[in-house]
Amino acid sequence: MANRARISVEDTEEATVDRAVCIVRCLEGVVSPGDMFDVATSTGGEDARVALYVTRIWRYGRPIDLLGPPHSAKVELTGQGTLSLPGVTHLTMTTGA
């Protein structure tokens, strides 16, 4: 079953070649560890293909399993596209998990 989710990237605290930690707000759907975001929208409005996996989610310093609208959290992402995150405003998951 397909799952669609969209998050707003409010701040990128750390970004290396294989890992990023961001503050996000969930705008649509439900996000959980193991999910993969496949579209990144830049500040200029252009979409790019990425493969960013959610590895951890924290709210108020505690790990959580699900993030839904309109809540904010800190997320750890790994995969292709981590270095582009400082210029990204939204991440979208368009494929099923």
C-alpha cells in the first residue's frame, strides 16, 4: 500500500556525506523510522530525486516511532542527498514502504 508523507525542513543541524540531522514539521501523512523520502524541494522550488531514509525521530529529546501533522521533531536521515539538505525546504515520500 502506498504511503505519502511530506515534511517541512525547518533547520539542518548537521549534514555529512552519509548522515543529516534536521528539525522538521510533518505536513502530511505519517513518518516513521525506515521510511524513505524520494523527492527534495529546494528553496528555489525545484524538485530533485533523493533516497533519504529516516533512521531516528526525537521529540523533546525522547525517541518516538511515529510523527504526524502538525507536529515537529528532530530526525536523523541517511542515504543519498544528505549534503543537499541545507538548501531544501520540503521532503516528500511518494512511494510505498
